Amino acid sequence: MAKPDEFLDLPLQPPIKIKNNKELADFLEIKVNKLTYYAYHLDDRKKYTTFEIKKRSGGLRKIDAPIKGLKDIHRQVLLKLDPYYKPRSCVFAYIKKRGIVENADLHKGQRWILRIDLVDFFNTITFERLKGLFASQPFSMSENASRTLSMICTKDGHLTQGSPASPLLSNIICRGLDYKLKEISAKNKCYYSRYADDIFISNNGAIFPNAIAEKKSDGSVELNPQILSTIYDAGFSPNKEKITLRSRAERQIVAGVIVNRKTNTPREYIKSIRATLYSWRKYGLESAEEYWLKHIFRQSPHGDNQPRMRWVLRGQINHVGHVKGYSDPVYIGLAKKLKSLDPTFKFNEQNAIDFVREEIHIYSEGITDRKHLENALLSLKSQGLFTELNLVFRETSTDSKKQGSAALRSLCETLCAATQKHLTICLFDRDEKEITESMGGSTRTYKDHGNNVWSLIIPAPEFRTLTSFCIEHLYRDEQLYQYDQEGRRLYSNSEFDDNQCHRDPDKLVFQKHPNKKALILDDAVIDITTKTNVALPKNKFADYISSKTAPFDDMDFSGFIPTFDQIIEIAARYTSNK
């Protein structure tokens, strides 16, 4: 049997080892008579308030909200068990600093996206499954204690939707499912994520792998038997009517976010917000809210907890800003309209306009460069560095064949032919002498092309002595050349001799297609014994970092600091010249 920290991705916490209800009550910091009262004496029908809400896709979803005393216990369960759960990088629901946007980012721009909906997700997690969970590592509770805690967390023998503890417990139950589906996806060059009961698997190949799923001539999608058995073995069932496989030519939606080229909100969502704002302005808040409660808002009011239209509108508009960006004109327009109707809504239009003006648009040689820069800036900002930088990373070309230094130089020359609204920087690798000389200016670092367009050659971090390098060299070698879970890695051209064999005789690999110009090799490195390609694609390397897939989940981004310093220096010169 696999160890929990290996198979289930659990942190190395000491087992709880609770022997009885008294110890369980002490662990939850409540009185034992309160624990046993809610577990065994109070009828399930009195423990929960049950009501229904409308689903976005139609139909109704039953919510079982625990009464106050039980809800307090559920919050303690969440508080005490959460340290024992280490979420995988592929899980995005109910995880701090993760959400629908981060989930969507993983699948952005992929050619194919498969969506699998799990039927009756919370209700499928039964009393017996929870009891087994609590009795196993790292909880290791006794038979009596695990039974009591399972009674506390279930209604009519099932996990409830509406309890503060249910999201965490469902994620823990799904550890094995996530592990296996991510493993199958990776073997087929796919990206896997789960957002609660929604599973997403994306791929950028010309044909979606049949080892995952196949789209039939009638438009239906058939899951591969291995995928089906993995889901069934985990105790869940796919909703076969809701399985979709969409190509880039169709509108691809991941948990409500459009991901075809960039993360975006559906037009219908924006239209609904505008309609509500219009109704408020024309008929007044009271009349608009009355109509909204009956016909627009999808949650049926229950008891005294009627939703307030203004608060829901705030949430919806802030969601638009989170997805599209707070400098996006659509967000700014909606926020301005709400501010005019609701003076208590905090929105500073001038700050938003200034934020747009301070944008710095960055073009790079390829999609992987952009991913590395985005990841580095996000990490460094979390450390309090470069918080003043408002960078917008733009696509050089949507065609992968029209990327690279030549395409970027051509774009740079085109951009500087007309005045740009924002400071625009074309960022080049330092791996071609001619590019460095023409785009780096007299200092071989950056150059002003006029009309708010600059070019920048990435500077070397202090740990690099190379005169020629690319963006991947901004990582330290021990992280740059580490193996992934499939035994692949990036290779340096300098590792191979003139005969294309590895200089280390113990490493039985060779270059199949020698390329002296390439500093980093990400293809056609063949293992002599297995006759397989053991080179890690650059795009996969970048995606591993984005998704924080081990062992790429703790990268050192300090090598990017000189690049961002140079951007600040260019911005200062740009401002002084205005």
C-alpha cells in the first residue's frame, strides 16, 4: 500500500491517533456532550435547513445548511483537518489563492479541452467512505471516533453541500482520483485540473488522444475505458450527457471562464450585468430588485437570507475585473455605472485610468518566454518586489511558426512606425550576436526606437558567466536541468561532443538531430537503451512551473530580477523624455 505522503500528497504531519469521543472533542475544542448530541441524539432533519438553488445550467441544486451549533463544529473540523491536506497543483476549488481564473489559465490557448462532470458529487461521498478516511493515515482515529466524526459530517449517510467542512473533505477524498487522472493525462501530453465536480483535460495536439476520450461522428464524447474505470474506482460517476470535447474553433469554457486565447467572461454574463444596471437606473432599486429576485437571480431566496441585488452586482463586476483585468475597459465601464447608482461602491475611476496609462506592454520571442516572465513577476511580487510594475504580456503572433527573434524584430520595426499608446518593450534572448547588436543599442542592453517602442536584451543574472544565453538560463542549473516525473529534462548543447554523444560516458544519450545554434535542447535527445526521446519540451517545462508540478513547484526566480530592473530603468527614461 502506498504511503500517504507519496500517493496522496499529504504533508508529513504526525498522526492524530484519537482513541475515543472524549479525545475527539478535545481535538475539536468542544465539549464531549455537544459532540455526541449532534452526532447521535439530534435527528438529521433538525440538524440542517434544506432549500434549493437554481443551477446556471438549469435545474435545481439541493443545499443542506447546518444549523448554528452544528455549523460551529463543522468549522472546527475544517480548522483542525486542513493542516493535514496538501492540495495538489491540479486542484483549484476551495483552495486559498486559487480559483476559477487560475484553473482557466492552465488550459488557456489549448487546441482541445475535455470537460467531465461528476454526478451528484457531494452526495456520492458516503458515511462509510468518510469513516474509512478518518480511520486511515494520517488521521488514524479509532473505530468509535471515526464513526462519530462521520456522523457529525453527514446527513442521511451522505456528505452535504452547504457545510463548511464539505469542500475540504471532498478534496481529501479525491486525492487518489486526482493523482491517477493527472498521471494518465501527463503520459498523453495533456494538462489535468479539477474544480470541485468538474474535471478538465486539455491538449494542444492536432488530434485529441484516444487514450483519454474520443469524439464520435454524432458529436457525442466517449471516455476511454481506463478513464472511466479510474473515475468509477474512486467512487464517482461521470455525467455522460455533460461530457464535452471542444476544439479551438469552438467556444471553450472552463468553469465559466472562456479560455480560447485569453481568459474572458462570456458575453451573456456581461449582458446580464448591464441589463440589471439598466433596470436599476430606469425603475429604481426597490422595483428593480423585486423583479430581479423573481426572474433574474438564480438563487431562490430562503427564509430571511434574501440576496441583495447591489451586493451581487458588486461581486459580479469584481469577478469581471478579476477575469478580464482591472484595467479592462469593460470592467471600468461597468464599475462606473454601478458607482453612479451606488455611491457606497468603492471605485476610483482616475486610479483605473492611471493604471491603464502606466501599463507597459511586453512582447517576447515566444509563448514560453511569456509564461516564464509571468510566473517570475507573480512570484517576485508576492515577495514584495516590483509591485509598482503593471506589465501586460502581449502575443507576438498567434502562429507558432511566426515566432522567434526574427518575427519579434519585424514586429518591433512595425510598432515603432506609429506612436504607441503605452510604453512598449520587445524583449529578446541574448543568444544571437546580430540581434544583440541591432536591438541592444550601444550598451548591448536596450534601445529606444521612438514612438514609445523600446527593445531590451535580457541581462545576465549574477550566477551566469555565459555571454550567450536564453530566457531558460535565468533559472539556476540545478532547477533548469532537473528531471520531470517521466524522466525527461532539458539538455544543454554543451553536454554533447562533436559526435553528438553525451560527454559523460555514464549517460547513454545522444542527439538525433544536431543543432549547434540551439543553446537548450528540448527534443530529439535519445536514450540508447530505451530508444525513446528523453528531452523535455520547453513549453512543458514552462507549464510545469505555471502549474507548480513537482519538482518544479519551488522555483528560484531571482535570475529574473535584472530583467525587471532593466524594465524599470527603461520606464524611468521613457517618463523623463515625455
